Amino acid sequence: MTVALKLILIAVISYLLGSLNFGVLLSRKFENEDVRSKGSGNAGTTNMLRNYGKGMAVLTIVGDMAKVMVAILIAKLIISEGELSTYSIFADNTNIIIKSFAGLFAVLGHIFPCYFNFKGGKGVATSGGMVFMIDWRIALILLTMFILVVLITKYVSLGSLVMAFFYPVFIFAFHMGVKGAALATVISQAISTIWVVSFLCGKKTHLHLRKKYMRLEPKVFVPCVTLGLAAFIMQASESIVTVCFNSSLLRYGGDIAVGAMTILTSVMQFAMLPLQGIAQGAQPISSYNYGAKNTNRVKKTFRLLLMTCLSYSALLWAAVQLIPRVFVSIFTADASLINFTAPMLRIYLGGLFLFGIQIACQMTFTSLGKAVNSIVVAVVRKFVLLLPLIYIMPHVVSNPTTGVYMAEPIADIIAVLFTSVLFSFQFKKALAEIQNENN
């Protein structure tokens, strides 16, 4: 089959898959009506959320993203990059061209579905799935921009337009790749900052920025800095730990070991960021109820936070242990690096299943105003345990390179045990104090 026929086949398959509009299918199946007859008349996630709730909206966005991913995977099976690269016009970025081609026709199918009288959705979720398949890092950055715009302006459509504008500009027009995505992040943050400051200086808010409130008063900012010091130590120590890891790995394992460490830390960040987001979301709830002296609510909040964090960390740990090569392949296509890194990933994240406890306890310390305890926990894990173990473990095990990687899970497990014991005493003490005040 010629390249032209293969492209036509891809276009047809992608369009037919894209025409499977999950908003229409789900509303007809479970609500016995067509979502396009409700609200905005659109068959997308936003209209599903407004009319049928979060559950139906989640199913819609998952389905609409999945269909374009399937279309792209099928396209990759039908035509290879080598077949396209023989044409000079397609010589560069053949992988992106194949994915974009299939994704474009899937989006067209979503907007103009042949199964539903050519009236579909706006294609936001489907476009998001296409971008994710092209480069997941850029997809996450654009998603962040989308969320920021929606949160600030309350307009989902404006967030969609920002995403739609920045993606082709940074990727295709400027050929900037991940650098362009990083620039997009800075721009989105600058825009959101300007918007928030202008709002706080305007007439629509009850809390206004005033010059007289800009004076630094120790009694106000010192407690704030103290509470944030634990998080600062955790972030600042990462650079020190990275230098120590890399120097040891370069000594014992060479360049490939250092390259593997880059991938391992990336996967670790992938694990940590959702945990930190969940814990930070629980912070204001814990702090409010602690200040209101509602011990039952504080306990319930912590239990829910602990179970959520622990479940997430355990599931991710299981995935890493079962399919480490999948995680490594996200960051490299080098076969030798994948073969070296995959078993090391299992070792490096060996203690991840317990790490939900560490994050839940540490963030709850901060929520209850126990800044010293939070700082102690952060210092113990990074400086007291991990740094010495990086240099000790290579002399303990037969393979020094493996020993360096083993430092991380050993430090994590010991740190979790230490944090759990400290937290059990301090949490009971803090609750007892507010109970006595109530009595």
C-alpha cells in the first residue's frame, strides 16, 4: 500500500473513532436524553458536568481523550516514520506529523460526528488527548495554563482558547519544543499574577491591596516563614542530594548511571507532585478545624488524607514494580539505558508504598502549626539519613552502583518510621490541648 493510501486510511479510521461522541452516547444510555438538547446544546464535558454531574463529566472526558489516543496508536501501526521521512517535506518531526495527522481527523470527527448529524462538541478534551500523545510534558504545562485561566476568569472557553493558541505557536511556529512549553508556563504565571493583582486592586473584592499593609511586621511574617521552612528545606535539599547522588554514581557507574538517575528523579517527581497537591489541599481544612477546636473533624481529615495518600503511593509503587520499563520508556528510547534503568527504578522507589504516610504526617504538622516538628522530619530524612547513606551503602553491598540507588528506599523507610512515631505523640498532644481548652 502506498503512503498516500495509508494516510487516507488513517484519516478515515481517525475520523470514525473521533465521531464516537461520548457525551451523546452516555447521556442517551443513562439519562434517556441527548445532552445536546440541554444547557448550551454542546456535547462536551462542560455541558455534561452542568446537567448530569461530575461522574458523567469524568466518563465523557476520559472517553473523548481515549478515542484520539487509540486513533494515534492505530496510525503508528499503519505507517512508520521511515516511510514518511523519504519525502523531503516530511523529513523532520515525522513522529509529530503522524500523531498530529491522526489526531486532527479524530478532533474533526468529534466536532462533526457522522453518527450524530455532524453536531458534536468543541474538541477540547480530544485535542488534549492528541497533545498528550505528542508530548506529555507539554500537555501537562498546557493543562496547567488551562486550569489557571479557568480558575481566574471562570470561563472554560477562555481556558480552551489559551491552550489552543499556545500549543501550535510554541511547538510548530517557533520550533521550541519543551523550551517553548517552559516559556508558556512562565507566560501563564505572569498573566495570572497580573490578573490577580489587578483584581485585588479593583472594586470587586472585599480584600484590597494597600500600601500601608506592605510593612513587614515580625509577629506576622515570622510564623509564616517558620511554617513554610519545612517545605523550603525539602525543595532546597534536592539540589544538594542530586549533586551527592551524581558524584557517587559517576564514580561507581559512569555516565549511564548518572543518566539513569535523571530518569529516576523524574519518576520520583511524578510520584511526589500529586501527593503534595493532595496534602496541600487538606491543609486549610485541617487548620480551620484545628483553630475552631473541632477535634473530630481534624481526626477525620487526617484519616482521609492518610488513606488517600497511602492508596496513591501504594498503587504507584505496584505499577513501578510491575512495569518499570514503561515508566523509563517515557523519558528515553535508548535500549541500553532502558535495560539499565528499569531494575534500578524498582530499587530506587522500593519505599514508595509507605511514602504517603510521610507526606500526610508532615503536611498535617504544618496544618496544626507545628513548624518545628515539620522541619525536624524534613531534616532527618534528607540530611541525617539520605546523605550519609549515599556514601555508606556502596561499601556495604557487592555492587557499589546499586548501593547508591539503595540509599533512597532505606532512607525513606526509616524516615517514615521516625515520622510515624513522632506524629503519633505530637498529634495526640495537640488534640488534647484543644480539648482541655474546650473543657
